[in-house]
Amino acid sequence: MIIEYINATWFSTIVLALTPSDRWAAAKHFNSDSTIPGWFIWSVGIALTVLAVSIIAVTYKQRSQRARRASNHFVKG
């Protein structure tokens, strides 16, 4: 609650401190046409794929170990 008030006050102080030409200049820089390089997108995609495959492999291994322990427990008992 207090943080929201401080953020709102800070934001309004900054915005009111700018002149209209300053705001226009800031808006022009904000909408610049910066694109993300293709290599970065491919790297993130590959990293996410490796992460997903790793999570699936670990989950499968844990389930098979748990099932093996459970079957061994019933065989010995």
C-alpha cells in the first residue's frame, strides 16, 4: 500500500517535471524499432528445449526408480 503510493507519487513527479517536448523526445526513443537478433531467439529456443527434455528425463527416471522400489518392497515383504 505504501509502496504503491510512493511509486505513484514518484511517477507523477517525474512526468510533471518533463516539458511537452521532453515527453515527445522520450516517446520517440521508446518506440524505436529495435529488433531482437535472430541468434538470441534461436539460443533461447534451444535452451528451453534442452530444459524441457531434461525435466522430462529426470521425471521419468524418478518415476521408474520409485516404481522399482515399490515392486522390490512388495517382493521382499
